[in-house]
Amino acid sequence: MEKLVLIDGHSILNRAFYGVPELTNSEGLHTNAVYGFLNIMFKILEEEKADYLAVAFDLKEPTFRHKMFADYKGTRKPMPEELREQVPLMKEVLTSMGIPILTMAGYEADDILGTVAKRSQAKGLEVSVVSGDRDLLQLADVHIKIRIPKTNRKGTEIYDYYPEDVKREYQVTPQEFIDVKALMGDSSDNIPGVPSIGEKTATSLITAYGSIENVKAHLEEVKPPRAKKALEEHYDMAVMSKELAAICLECPIDFSWDKARLDNLYTPEAYQYMKRLEFKSILTRFDVQSMGGASIEEKFWTVEELAGAEEVFERAEAAENVGFQLIKGKDGAAGLAICFGEEEIYGIPVSGFMTAAYLCDKIRSLAEKRKGTDSMNTLNLKAQLSELELDYGSPVMDGAVAGYLLNPLKDTYDYDDLARDYLGMTVPSQADLLGKADFCETFAQGKQEAVTCACYMAYIAWKSLPVLKSRLEEEGMLSLFLQMEMPLIYSLYHMEQAGVRVDREQLKVYGEQLEVKIQKLEQEIYQLAGETFNINSPKQLGEILFERMQLPHGKKTKTGYSTAADVLEKLAPEYPVVQMILEYRQLTKLNSTYAQGLAGFIREDGRIHGKFNQTITATGRISSTEPNLQNIPVRMELGRAIRKVFVPEEGYVFVDADYSQIELRILAHMSQDERLIHAYRDAQDIHAITASEVFHTPLEQVTPLQRRNAKAVNFGIVYGISAFGLSEDLSISRKEALEYINKYFETYPGVKAFLDEQVRLGKEQGYVTTLYGRKRPIPELRSANFMQRSFGERVAMNSPIQGTAADIMKLAMIAVDQELKERRLDARIVLQVHDELLVEVRAEEAETVAALLTEKMKQAAQLKVSLEVEAHTGSTWLDAK
């Protein structure tokens, strides 16, 4: 017999929503219900080997077949907004997979399911009805199986019910199940039932008499007495409840088995949805090779002869736009892909006279002839610069950076992402085509999959260029892209190429110092604890602290006591052993991350050439990896001391310049708070001024403690700090912290108005912007979770300030780097850390470069308050601070 699967759409979506942890994609769409629904559906289909599939939904604004009952069924609890927004999304996904969606005015989903199930059984089909609602158990029949998914700690289990299963579990037949529900009622479904009759009594009555009507006929025999009395008084309610509980089996739904016949669910349209929703595990189900890419791939050509390559580059010169990708590995370029039209897509491997130098020279020649335009596009330009030798003023755009600006919350900006997000195309990714194989190696070997991958890169770069530029212009970020982000690529490349020198011997000495300190701390901790144990084991540490030593505030979880930093920091002031443990953790991290970790990154030239990334952070800040040199701890003396291992070349010195209180100055400018602006214009001590105002103390009488507290408030306000957060930072009561914050806002009312406005804009628009128009989406503001919304509000307050600071630093970097080159100074930027630039310069030019750094950084932005820069010179990074 053929088999039909029917799914109760809202019910399974609802179950998935509450069973799967909150998920959002990079657009901020909630996706957990859709994800859970699809996984349940795939599991069912794999088990059933079904021939037909359909999903029934209630209409968004349902009308009811029994008007007299509308008051009951119309008072259901509304679904959460995060679930409501996923209903149309779920329907779109199902439609993209070719799955029919069944709805009908005047009837609910269970009526449609009941009608179609009974019709299909009569037609000779086996039917499986999937629902989280046990009301549908009344449909169970010889050839109708009810499948109810239930979520527990192990995952989702599906329980199956035929009539005998219903009887075994509930003691009644599927038909009698209606009467039980009618007697006991169901508040979730707004079925009133009969007062004083619960599930146990209802079940015993129907088991004994078979139906409500038969119970009425034997009313004198009914026990207990309260049930008899309730039925005498409310029999009409019982009859009405039975009407409400019974599923209609004859609704006039137009159902086509032909349309419901299962075909290929894994369509190109569905693939696009899975990519957009970022369902990586579901994407593995798709055969991307068979989804329409072939028609494009037929236009991909491999050029193997010099004459053919010459002809390709000649035609490229006349094209309006050019997309390209240099295929670069550790040992240089293996080839090039280039596209300048729908029929002009070429992969050119290095071969014979078509050397890497030849191909790079051709791209440079194309770029030189297009200077002053923005008519070339590639992806990950910075990684190609060592071969291409392009620099400021190049017409080459980076599509990945454009994609990042348009949506900075995504994880990747690869060619298949751009194809999906901006061209509405489904193309196979590099992983789809090559798996884990090395791209450059396989291209050099002439493997067709690698050539195809390269051609896709060039094709999508070419095709997306006008679309990306148009979108950037619509979003008000085209000038940000052209004047800041694109030049920044060259600044970052120059910094990576320069690298920063590390004194290996000093690094070794530093590590030995840490080891001595760590070993001493270990012994002191063991002595106070009264025994030796693994300090790095949270389980053992928790037992020592909270069981053996009986320290307060121990919170036991399933895996033991929590020894997280926030727990220990509360205990540290009163318990020396805890202070030592925190210090031990910091020192062991310094040892593993820096003393040992940095050594592995030092190249043969004695320098670390880290990576500086511009498409990682949502705020626009540059991030550092391999290694992360922006996260060096500065609060501990031993943390700061790591900077002394960074040294310039012989005959050179470091000049270190950093902005003074840049974020507070940006806050003054953006909030337009007159008092804050005047304080900076008068070059006053802003923390002392704030302390004087907040604590109502004459400026000359402000104590160091008051100034420190005011400083915490000043910087905390920038990050949207709460009274709780400030109370934790200052070790004061929440009430005192709230008073500090309130007094601050009374002192600087413009700041309060500005921050409130940012939260309002974030909620209204879904994003906030920097002074330069950079947008930071904040999907958390729409969350039903209070903690997520609170986080979103802090992001809304901070992102315009932190993002603007990042933008100003980028402009400063570009200006400094260009000026150093233009004036042919023997100096280069070697590090950028948040508000700080470190320049390595020949000793005799240090004074000139210090002045240049100060000037360019101060002039990077014109604000209502001046930007102040402090520059120092030294023989190590530590000395230059």
C-alpha cells in the first residue's frame, strides 16, 4: 500500500519552537522552530518511506465552523512574536520544497487532517498523521497511525498510536477519547468540560458507559456523587464540549494526491532557503551539483595556451567590469580565473609561458588602465596583494568587504554567500566542490572541480559588483566602502608584511619568570587548601573551596560547583586563596598564550606577521589573529611586561601613539551635551569634573576614590552599564550605583537623551549607525528573552560610539601609512591595538614620525571636541607606552 504523511503545521512548529534552543541567522531572523520542524519532518519521512506528503495549517485569522463556539476557541493564548514570524517563513520553505500546504476558511488544521486522513484511508492508502496535539488520537484507525513527537533530554522521540495503542494508554477507544476530553475539558483548547470532573473520573465514566449520552442515561448509577451532580447541572456543557472536541471529518477541502506525491524535496529554491537560514547540517542533504549550476558551468572555459590567454586579456580590456580571482597558495600563484561577461568566464592555470608573474602582470595592467574607476572586483583582495602588488588608488574592489558592510553579523562572505544574498543564485560552495582538498593544489593539478570553483569566484565577483555598489549606495555606505574600507585593505596588508620583531631570548626569560611565579603560587594555594589538587580542574577546585574549606556562595550544578571568574571575584577580597587562584589562572593563561604561544608565530626573519581582519566584528573594529596581539592583558604588571619582548630592529625605535579618551570625546560630540563638550574644550580632567558634579563636591576637594568611581561611571555609560554592573565593578550596593548613574544623567542630560534615542532607533529601524554611516544591526532588540533584549539595548548605546572610534582609527591608519610612504620615511606601522598605533622608525627620524603620527591621528576627524593623542618613543613596546 502507498503511504501518505500528513503534518499538523502549527502544532509541530510550536513543539519545535519550545524544544529547540533560540536560534537566529545573521539577518536576525528567528529560526529555531523552522529548524526543529524540518528535522522532525525528515526523521518521519526517513522512517515512513512515504509516497505522499502534505502539511495543514490553521489560517492566520481563523473563523470557526460553529459560530456559537467562537468565544471559546477565540481566546487561545497568543503565540510569541518569535514564533509568529516563523510561520510564514515555514510556509515559504515548504513551498520551495514542493510540499502542498492545506488551509481552509472556516476549518482548523485538525479538521483538514481528519478529513484527508479518512478520505485517503478509504482510497486504500496507509496514513501517518504527525502532530504534537493528542486531540488527533481520535483519528487513529486500522490504516491511520497518529505520530506524536515528544522532546526530552535525549532529543526527540516519536510515539506511535493505532487504536489498540490509544486503548492501552488511555483505557478508551479513539472515538471514546472525544467524550473523555469533553468531560474533563481542556483549557489550552478552550473546551469548558464539566466542573468537578477531571481526567481520572472522565476516563472511568467513559470506560464504563462508552459515551456522554450513555452516562446521562445511567445517571442514577454514576459515582462519585459530585460527578453525578455536576452532570445533572451541566449536561448541556458536556454536549457542547463534545462538539468542540470532535474533529470534523467531512470538511470540503480540495485535496489532490497528485500534488502531494513526493518528488525531489531538495530543490535549488530550498537550497537557497537553507543557506539563508544557515542550516548547515540540513545543507549536507542537497546534491549541489544537480541544482542548475550546470548551465553556468557550461560557460566555464579552461585556457591552456598563451595565445588564448592573450586574446582573453585583450577582450577583458574592453569590458565594462571585470571579476577575477588569483588562485594563491603557500608557494605562490597556481593560476587565475577571470570573468567579464555571461559567456566570458575563464580558468587559466600556470603552465609554460603562462607563468604566475605573467598572470599577475596582466591583472596589474588591467588595473593600471582602469585607475580612477571602481570597475574590477575580487574576493579577499588582501590575500592576493603579495602577488599582485597593487596599492592605494587601485580600481579593484573586494566583494567580501562590501558584503560585510551590508551585513556585519554573518560568519562568511564567500562567493556562494554573495550569489545567494545579492544575486538570488544557488551555486556550489568551495566545500561542496572540493571537500577538504587544498584549492591551490587541486587547481595546479588541473582538477575540473578546482577550475569550476575558481570560475565561480570570478563569475560571482563580476556579476555582483554592480549589485553590491547599488546596495551600498541605497544603504548610504558607498563612500564608507570606497574611501575607508577599500584603502584600509592596503594599510592592513602593509602592516602584516612589516610584522613586528620579537626578542626570542627576552620571551624565554619572560616565560621562565612566569613559571617561577606559577610554581610559587601553586605551593601557596596547596598550603592554604591543606592538600594538593588539580587547580585547573573546576570539579576538584569546587570541592576544595566549597566543601573542604566551606567558603560561602557555592552554587552546585550537575557537574559540580561553579568556579567561574564572576563567582571567585566576589570571594577574592575576603579569601586570599581565591585571590591566588585568580592570579594563578591569569599567569597560566599568559604563559600558554604568550610565553609559549608567541614563539610558534615567530618566522625566520625574527618577526611575527599576524593577520588583521576587517570583516569579523559587528562594530567595525579591526581584529587580530594568528596570534591575537590586541588582547594582551594590561591590568597585571606581568601582563604589561609581555610588551618588552616586542622590539624594533637595530638602529630603530618604536613610536607608540594612542588616542586619549576617544570614546568619551565621541560621546560628547554625538550627544551634543554642552556641559560635556565644554569640559573637554576647557581641557579639564573629565573624571574629576564628573566626580565633582555627581558627588556635589568642589573640584579641588574631589578625592582619588571619587575620581576612580566617576571614571568607572564615565566609561561604563559608554557601554550601557546597568546599576547591577556598576555595583559589581565598584563593590557598592545596587542602590548606590543607581544613584551614581542617575546623578550622572542629571549632570549630562544630553547623554541620557542620546542613549535613549539610540535604543529607540535600534528598535524602530533594527540597526544603529556610526558618524560615518556604518550600520550595526541589532536583532536582539526583538527577542522575547529579557537578557537578550537588555544586551541589545547596551549594543544600541555603545555601537555608534565604539564603531565611530573604529572608523576614526581606520582613517588615521590610512592617513599615517600613506604619509609615511609619500615622504619616504624609513618607518612602518607594525601594530594596531584598538585606539593605539605602534610604528617602527629609524632612530634619527623618530621625532619627525612622532609629530606626523600626532598630527594625522588628531586630524582624522573633526569633532566638536578635539581629539587628543599621546605619542611616546622607546626601545621596546613597553618603554614606548
